[in-house]
Amino acid sequence: MTTAATREVTMPDSDSDRGRPRLLARLRRSMSIGNASALYLFVLLFILFALWEPATFLTVQNWQVLLDNQAISGLVAVGLIAPLSAGVIDLAVGSEAGFGGILVAWLLADHGVPIPLAILISLIAGGLVGVVMAVLITRARIPSLITTLAASSILIAVIDWISGSQQILNLGTSFQDIATNELFGVTYPVYILAAVSLIVWYFLERTALGRRVRATGGNVEAARLSGIRTARMILLATITCGVIAALAGVLASSQLATGDPTISQSYLLPAFAAVFLGSTQFQGGRFNVVGTLVAVVVLAVGVKGLQLAGAPVWLPDLFNGVALLAAVGFAQYQRSPTARTAAIRRVLRLRLGERSAPA
Amino acid sequence: MTAGRPVPPPDELARRRPLLRVSHLSKTFIGTKALDDVSLEVAAGEVVAIVGQNGSGKSTLVKLLAGIHQPDPGGAIEVSDGSGRLVPLGRDGSGLHFIHQDLGLLPMLSTTENLDLGRPLGRRWITPLHRNAEHARAAELTRRFGAAIDVRAPVAQLSPAERAIVAIARALDGWQHPDNVLVLDEPTTAFHRDEVSRLFDAVRRVAAEGAGIIFISHRLDEVRALADRVLILRDGRQVAESAGGELDDASLVTAIVGTSVAEGPPTAAATGPVVLSVDALRGRHVHGLTLSVRAGEVVGLSGVLGSGREDLNALIFGAQRPTSGEITVAGNRLPPGDMVTAIERGAAFVPADRHRHGAVMTMSMRENLTLPGLRGLPRRFGAIRMSAESDEARRWARQVELRPPAPDRPLSTFSGGNQQKVVLAKWLRTSPRLLLLDEPTQGVDVGAKAAIYRLVQQAAAQGSAVLVASSDAKELATLCGRVLLVDQGQVTGELTGAALTETALAHAALTAAPTGRAPREESAS
């Protein structure tokens, strides 16, 4: 290159240029449409369905059920943030949840293992799945997409093998209580989701460890050359995801009072849709916990409202698929301000060029 | 188009016919004039060489010809339309054919398949290909250029010169009419010396068929061997144009480098203890290299691509794993390929490619700054104290004159120069004993360049040992107190004091023998 790379983008200067941003200005900026579009979308959906189906949509019970139902898929989504932040596209996250759910049911019903031990074993098994995937990704250098896709298929085979493709029943009432007992009107999984979210948020956003994980996901070579042991970061992220997904699976089995070998599929896409839609929120294009939680609720409200309005059963799948595409498309657009301004400049230059061309 | 076709001129006249005319071409990028009023004419059967240092405007000229950039108003590029008339260059760049350094071949496909890629297959896309006919055609095409190659073998198995010939054959194959100009952009970088002549034979055959050739190279012996005329660019301007045989090496070098070489401030003489010592180091492109750098010293590494110059810093830092040899920093041995230990012992490495290796563009300036030294940040309950980190980021933003001084912006939104300043700052923040720099000002504007030089010299003044690998002779002459000449993976000479001038460095680099090692894809892994 003979020329200075002059691709600087002139964005409206934020007040962080001079000292610390004032709280009010910061709040206003973080609540802007571009930064928190999901919140506005939520308001929009809320108004829409409140007018459409006021009798069912506006009941307290509706919202309790919605939270209870979404706690488990929210948990899967929060777990997925860790590997995605580290640059690992974990397509096995749904199967990891399914595996945890079937394993705990199998231990309880077929082997009479005490509840705490059965849960512990399931969580450890989930973590081990993460270890194996990290080793394949970092040591065998198989791309994460392939590793996790294959792992997902293998896990589904294991699930069917353990369960004999049958539902596992008779898990015991005290196990069912875990996911169905209520505190202040909502079930325990909601609190578990809140606690796990807080922990993941703290590590990812506040600690040096989280910074290293995100650097690994941002540019693995640059992270490595900055002295970060990137393989360890990937290992940590996949273990975290494996454990959290297994926990979600355990809660699902508890909620259904059944070890269901077919639940894997239903957690994969909603989790991806939520995390990617969440990444467009608050943090300017990075995977983040708060955005993910907001996205989980927004997507759930969308699905719920449509269901109440009598939409067909295939609609949630359609909704989640479209939402994932829209979220990623929007994230790409948002993430590349250079591409955007370049496009504008191209148009402007074309106009200017026409004008300045000799007649 | 209604005018009658001109009578075909006599043969001698046909060879003088201009195929490409570039007049008063300029290109301004924000802040810099990359190309300034360059005019050029290429006639049929003529080979015109364009030479110049890094930053002289060669690449800009090529990109203008290729239509990647638009020239400033007032300049014009005209090409022959096949009937002897010159018409403005169309947006599709027809009439001009480019062979770039990387050739644009698909290595896993055979010669035949590569040749077919450039050809419209018409309606045959659904019918089976006639394989034998295709192979025979490909073999005939490449034989025209003196290459007897197995057209069924993947091009990855061919020698660099054979690959270049395949690329030329492919470009030629697509020609609609004989009035064409072939632009060869540093085609011989990856060549063995004895292979260069094979390519040159092929190029002469193309010229003999009536095409015009633009040949861009930094090797003066090649330029003199091949070119009918030489155009010399310096700082974007056309400084000389002469017939190929007229110039000797010395006058070419003077024309390329210029006579008014401004020498930088002489770096303080090295007085500190030895910080880095490298003994018999071996690794990719490095073959038993020995050197030492003292505290406070800025030492340059000069050498052509493939000489080992571009690998040495990565080997010392551990980004590439050396096969043998000993590296010590301040008396401590560095284990091979262990960057974490290298950083702990005071090493810092600014790689050449900041996008791929230097920084995490999606993270903010602040987060990039503190990445190598996260352990040193003040914490509360295990969490980084954001206010302390922000204060530090602002301090460094001032220190390196970051524009705009907004540490919380994603690094991708800064200009190249400011990004590079951040990459440098993140290592200066760790107070390194040893600072390893690869092409520290590549793709950086003039202002940022000055700031980077100042920061590097400050670091040296504070006792860092600095090793700079650069392909920019001016940079080495300005920045370094001592420059090591690297060739064939070893140190073959040293320039220091009054002998260390841009001219001397350029002369050493321009007359170095080709190393014969293909530059693989640049990678720190």
C-alpha cells in the first residue's frame, strides 16, 4: 500500500471524549432506538397484543406462565453466550440440554440415585461434553461449527441409547418440585436463571477473565499474540456452556416430570435467536447477558401473542427462524459502520462525479 | 462507430501504435497525494518497467489502471479499442490484463481447470466437458509461452514461474482483440533466480505478438534485462523516464531514492547492557542467525521478502516456533514458542498485520490497550476497576495523541495510523525490556508515522532494546542507530553511523540476490 489508510469514520462525538459521561446522557444514549431496539419492539408487541387479545394477554397468569416457560430456554441462551463470546459457534447447545435432562431422569428413575447426586453427575457430564469439544476445537483444530454439529448428532444418539427412545417416567415428586414450586408467584427456575445470569454477566463484563474470553472471540490470533492462552479460554467457555445447558435440561425434566428424549431440538434455535438478537442490544454488537434476557422475553411475547391470537402450531418455529435472520442481519449492519458510510460515500461520489465530469 | 475502419497500417507502424495512454494522472487520498501528475504511454510490442520504493505510488497507479480507485479530475486513462483508436478506459477494465503477485489461481485445480475458469462456457454449462480436448488446448496454450507442463496436475505442484505462465496464459486466453496491455505486478517475488528467465521468455513472446507490457518490479537487474523503457516513481511523482539499457544500478538507485535524503536524528549510542541475544536461531526462512541488541539501542533488520527478515521477530517472541537456537532476554532464556513466558520476561511484539494479528478490532481502544497487562490492573472483588482502567486509557490516548481521543470507541472506527498507535501503546504500557516491531508504520499516514517514531525512540531512551524489521529503507535510516542486513536467513552485514543511509540500504536491498523461497501466506502461527 502506498497510501495512508484513511478510513476513519466521523461519528457524532460522544461526550465520553471529554471526561466521564454524565449519567443522564449515558442513559439517553443507551436507550436510543439503535441501541435498545428490542425494548421498543417489546413495547410495540405489548400494545399490539394487548389490543388484539386483551382478555388473555393482559392477565397476570399469562405473564407468570410466560416467565416460567421461558426460564429454561433463557438459561440455555445465557449458557450459549460464553462459547459465542469466545468465538465458538456451539450448535450442540440444545443437545447438551437434552443430554442433561435425560441423564438425570435415567439416574433417578432407573438407578435410584439420590436427587442431589443425580443433578451433580448431570452437570459434570455436561461440563465433560464441553471439555471434549474444546479439545477437538483447539487440539485437533476442527472448526467449531463442525465439532459442535457432530457433537450434537452424537449426543442425540447417546440420548436415544440411554432412554431407548422412550420417555422416562416416575422421577418422583420431590424432583418435580424443583422446577414447579413457586416463590412470590413464579417458579424456582426463574430465580435460578437470574442467579446464573448474574454470575455469567459478572465474569464476562467485569473480570479480566471475561475480557480474555471476549478477546479470544474477537480475534484469536491477536489474543494469542497478546499473551492470552486462547485454548484455555475456549475450554472454559465450552465447559460453562455445557454445565449451564445441562442444568437447563435437568430443570426441563423436572418441569415435565419426564425424561423426554426429544426436547433437544426445541432449545437450539430459540437460544441462538435470543443471543444474536441480544447482541444488537446495549453493547453495540457484542454478545451480552442483559440483551439476551431482553431478547428472550421479546421473542417469547411475540410467540405467545401469536398463539393467543390463534396462530397455527408451526408459527413459533417460523417466528424464531425469521427473528434469528433479522437479528443477525441487523447486527451485521450495525457492526460495520465503515461499510455503511462507504455505501453512502459511494452514492455521494457517483453524484459528485457526474456533476464534475466535463460536459 | 460509423466511420470506416482505418486501413491496416504497415507492420513497422503497427508496432509503434500506442495501446495505452495515461495522461496527467493524479490520486489524492485524504491527507496525502499518492500519485501526482503521471503520464505514460505503452506501444504495441513494448515492455515498460515501473520502479520505485514502497510508497512511491506504484500500487496506486496499478489500482487506478485496474479501476479499483478513481483518478482525480483532470487525469485520463485511454486504451486501444482494437481498431487503433484510443478510448477512455471502461469500468470493466477491458484491454488491460493484470497478473498480480498472488496470481489468482486456484491451487487445487489443474492448469486446464484454471484456464477454463476465465472462459465463458456459453450454453455448454449443462453438457459434459470434453476433457481431452480441453487438456490438449491448455497444453497448446501454455506451450506457446515455453512451458512444458502437466496440465492435469494441480497448479499447486507447479513451480512459481510455471504458475505465473499459467496466469499469463489465462489472461491472454480471454483477449477479444490483439490490442492489449498486460500488467505484471511484481511477478518474480517468489522465484528462483533461474526461473526468472523462463518467465521473461514468456513475457517477450507476449510482446512479440503485439501486446504492450507494464512490468512492475523492485529488482533492478530484472528491470534492465527486460524493459525497453523505465519509468521511475518517487513520492507519487514521475522523476525520470529512460531507455532500459541506459541506466546502471547506481544511477537507478539514486533516481529511485532521490538525492535529498533527510537523515533522521541520530539515535544515541548504545551504552546499556545486552538485553537480547540470539544465538544460531533456526526457523522458517531463518538459518542459524546470531545477533544481540543492547538496552537503549534501536536496531533495524533489512532484507528482501523471504530473507528471514519478516520471520525473525515472530521467532524471537515465540509466535513462530524456532527449530533450534538460543534466545535470551536480560539473561533469561526464552523457551521456544512460549509467548506467555516471553511477555513475562519483558518481550513485546508489534506484528506487521494489525488487522489479523495486532489488535481485536471489535473491542474498544481501552480494552485493546490493557489486553497484554490485564493482571496489573487494580481490582475489587476480582472485577477490574473500570474507573482506574478508563483513567489509564485516557492517559495513554493523550500520550500517543489518539485522534479522536475516545478510548471507548471500537478500534475498527479509528484510522490505520491511530490503530497502530494503540497497538504500540498496549505494549509500551507493559514497559518492555525488548520491543520487537514488524513494519511498524505500514499503511500509516505521515503524522502517525512521526508519532510512532517518537514513541519508539522514547522507549529506547527509557532503556528498552528495540528491534525493527522493515522493508522501508527510509524508515530504518531514520529510526535506527544500527541496521543489520539479512540475507538467506543470516546476518550478512551491518550499517551504522555515517554508512547508514537510505541510499546504502536501498542499494543493498535492490541488488540482493533472489532468495528462491516462495513467501507463503504470511502467518504468525
